[in-house]
Amino acid sequence: MNGASFPSSTSRFSWGQTWLGALGLAAFAFAGLPAAAQSTNPVASAPVYVPNVAHANQPLKNGFLAWDAEQKTLEVTNGQEFAHFAFSFTNVSSGPVTILGARGSCSCTTIKLPAATPWLVATGGIGNFDASINLAGKAGMLYKAAIVTTDQGTKSLMLVVKIPPEPPPKPMTEAERAAGVSAAKLDRQAVFKGECASCHAKNIPGRYGQQLFAATCAVCHEANPRASMVPDLHNLKDPTSEEFWRTWITSGKAGTLMPAFAASQGGPLTDFQISTLAAYLNQTIPSHMPPAAAK
């Protein structure tokens, strides 16, 4: 009609397929658009609890966390490397408390939290964590702290360690002393080697001043009885000073049994350890001026 021609039934079917296919492509293209282009309706998400840290640096008040103890004391044995403590607490408040972090009062004290921080503790929830103290070079009574920071305030828990004094070294037999002297005459650094090192070079890391003197010097100079070839440091005939002690400790004296303690000369001590030892000796042992110099 009017010169127009209509597609046959077969062609109409193909045309319909093409039209529907175009709609499908359009729908696919629309689905690939960004969410903002598809719809302006926001998608609701679950609420996230965000702690208020405004009070984190203030002292933690009572009524939030109940501790199994706020101070713990541990007695250790000689040679023990670490002192281990365990703490537990309960959230007794009416709302959640968030543990933001924990640290020791010094570098030798480590706090290990069992969960990644921030650690959310619900009302009635129970928590546990460990604290450890590195005992290297330590002696006597130690007082450290585990400092726990929460969104409600900060709490310091006291850690006390009792370290017994080291037992005195076993006296040498005459045969052992003679063997040691013979070895030292051939090599004055022999005291830092073999079996001799068990007395002259043990427990040195982390020790300074008085503790270092007890570990490295007293074994010979404070021995009872003291060997006749070992000088009495309290009755030297030469004037002493901090530099005097530092020189002797560092380099010793060639031709004698006095070894060089400096690591740079084959000894076991660092320069800093030698400085603390020299300062301790200079403070503890007064200088004795010889009669000629006193006039």
C-alpha cells in the first residue's frame, strides 16, 4: 500500500531478533555503568563502632576494667633469661572498652597483646595478655611497668622481679692456678679463651660499672685468697685516675698477667663498658699518692 513494502514473516522474525538483541546490549551497557550513574539512592551499611580517644591519656578510673592484680612479683633463678608475667581483666562497665595499645616502661620490657589493636572488649568480656622482662645484665630488685592504654584512660601495672645474687666462683685449686699462670705467661689473653673464659668472660653482655667489675675483675682481684701475683687494687702505689683505670683495662700490660680487655685488642669489653668500669673504680677506690709526690 502507498508503495510501502513490509518484511516477510521470515524477515520480520530476524528484525525482531535484532531489536531484542539491541535492547539486551543496552541493558548490559547500563549494568556496567558506575553506581552513581545507575542510581542516586545510597546503599545502607552496617554501623562501625568508633571509640572516643579523648580520655586515652588520662588515668583509667575505677569501674571500667577489673584486674586480677595490679602488681605482680616474680622470683627468678640465676641465669634465667626472661621473667614472664600474665595479666587478666574483666570489663565491668556498662559499655564497651577499647584497648588501644600497651607498652613497657623501658626497652627491656615487652607487652604482647593477644589481638590486633584496637581491641574491643564488650561489657562482661574477659581479656588476657603477657608481659616479659629481659634479665640480661640485671641484678637485685627490678621494678618495671606494663602501661595499657584504652579509650577510657591509661593504666600502669607494676612488675617486680627478685634476682638472687650470683654465687661466688668456686675457688681454684693450686693445680688449676698454676696451669692458668703458665698459660697467661705464654698468652696473657688466654683468660678469655677455653675453660678460662667461663670465669673471666661470662655474663658480660649488658653489664656495666659495679656489675661488670664483679663479673670480670673481682674473680682475680677480690679473690680470697688472692694470688700473690695479682695486685691489690685498694693499695696501689701509683696515683690513679679515671684515665689511669681506662688505660689499664683497655690495653693491660705487656710482660705481665694483666690482659687487654678491649674488644679491639682481643678482649670481651666494648669501649662503653670500659668507660663505665673506669668511672666505677675511680669513684670507689681513692687514689694513693706516693710519698715523694705528696711532698
